[in-house]
Amino acid sequence: MTAPAHPAMPRLVSVDAPGRLHLGFLDPSATLGRRFGSLGLVLDDWVTRVELRAAPGATDVFSADTPEAQAELPRAEAHLAALKLRTGQPAPLHLHLARVLPAHAGFGSGTQLALAVGRAFARWHQLSLSTATLAHGLGRGLRSGIGIGGFDQGGLLLDGGPGADGQPAPVLARVALPPQWRVLLAIEPGARGLSGAEERAALARLAPLPTTAAAEICHQTLMRVLPGATQGDFLAFAMGVGRIQQIVGDHFAPAQDGEAYTRPAIGRLMRWLDAHAPAFTSEPVGVGQSSWGPTSFAFVSRPEHGQALIAAARAAGALAQGLQLVMVRPRDHGARVTDSTEAAQRAPSRPSAESLWRWQQTEQAPWRLH
């Protein structure tokens, strides 16, 4: 007896793009000619999830599961329009935002949204476009390469800053943190750090970072943070991150009302953790702020240390009303891309001559969101 035929399930391409912490710039003032350079860490469970399927009609459809995701739909729509224009692939699509990272909070949400939309689109059309190419075409990664590198491979990442010709910052080193290490995140829901025009204006107003300060950041990175992460030496890692954050915090304080932290309540919590953590964990915790914040962080060498610190902060009244202190794992892999049909088993094809030409013609003047 022949089994009844079942209609094929509609194709769905899904991309989970991970958030990251920005642990500090190496040289934001370009004392040697090359500017920025970034140290960053990719986080597990904090993701933007984009789903792409065929639209039922002749026009694109956009939807979202949460108010936060709904607010990001205009940016997602603009990304999709740019991708269609650049590749010459006009087929109508339904783009759904199932989850989004908190916007302008230190997680790199803008880059991950762009890359998630770009990767889903490329997978849908079986286009061999690298993550760096997608980022460049969508105007992302202009200062830091850790969002691009994190999307591809996760881990603790060091980049060398963007090239003078506008090329994305190259990833110079990648380290997988020991599996038992954890990150405490201090979060103030709804609060935002600087972004866009405000961020550019703040950077322009800052005095140059002294060469000696840039040299110490590089020294701490190369001789404490990276070796500590590689060999599981938590003391070296935490001390290096903490010292980098002291230097970076002092440098950016004039743009943050004279403080190393954007939000006063988070600043008080971070100072409490820095001062009192050794009493509970017998080790420093390497506190700091991710990018312009307000999300801030502390590291612990094992989960029970994180649980003890969260409980102690609550008991001491250091966790102000409205703040959250949560423990997360570092993520040792990049974005997850799934394709519900057999097309997922096919090797990606090269773009058509026309679509590749369209993309290359626009790469010299990348489209940007403002």
C-alpha cells in the first residue's frame, strides 16, 4: 500500500546571531596611524533571531514577536531592501524577528541584526557572500571587527582596527575561554548608551589617548589577557581586563558625565563587586563596561562564585531596584544557521554574474543605516 503524499513544508531559513561584550579599544586615537583595535567576547544565549520564508504575495512581509523586535523592523526592512538592490534578487520574502538583542546597550545589536538578515538572505538565495562582505555592504564593522568575527566563530577575539582603505578590522587572535568561566552581566532594562551621531560626536570631542596608555592596553592584552585565557590563568586574565577597563573608563569618562560607567546605579554595583568580590571568590573579577554601556560585566572562574556574588550583592543592597545581575556563559561558536529544506544540503552556489556585478559596484560606497 502506498503511503499518502504529504505536501512539502514551506522553506524556512533561521539565523541566531550572538551578542558580544566590547572589552576595550587598544588605541582609539591612532597613535601609530591605525585606529581602534578591539578586544571582545561573544556571549551564549543572548541572540538576535531572524527567520526568512517566502512571502505569500507579491510584496515583502515583516513581522515580530515582541515590542523590542517590532522597534527594529524598520532597520531590518532597510537591510533587506539594500540586499535585494545589491544582488539583483527581488523575490518577495517574509522576514520575521523572533528575538532581538537589547538595542544600544553594549551587545553589538546593530551589527548582529544586519548580519543575521544578510546571512539569511544569502542562504535563501544560495549566494556565497562572506560575513565581511555582508558587513561592508550593510555599513557595519566601521570601527570594530569583533562583531563580524564573533558572528563567524565566537570566543574571545582581538582585532587590529579597520584599514585606512575602509577594509574591516582583521581578527588577530581568537581564544576559547575555559568552559567553567562565567560572566556576570549588570543590566538596566530600557537604558541605552550612546549610538549613531551622538557616539560620533562624543568620540570627536575626546582628547587623544596618550601613547603610554595605548601601550599599556596592548601590553595588558598581549601579556595578561590572551595568555591567561589560553592557559586558564584566571588571575592574569581578570587583572588584565580590569586594568584595561580602568584606562578605557578614564579616557571615555568626559563623555559620560565624568564617570567610567554610563549609569550611576550600575557604576555603584561594579565598584562594589570590584571591592568585595575577593572576599567571596579569593580572586579579582575584572569589572568593566561594554562599549558605551550601560551593560557592564564581571568575570568569575566558576559558576558557584557567580552565584555567591549575586546573592552577596543582593544581601548588601548593592543591587539597586531596577537592575539585573545575571550569569551567562561565553560562547565558543558563531551564529547558528538552519535551513528547513533539502536546499540546506546543497553547497552554496556562486552569485550570478549580474548579482555579483551589482554587489561589487556598490562596495566602494557601502550603504549605511543612520
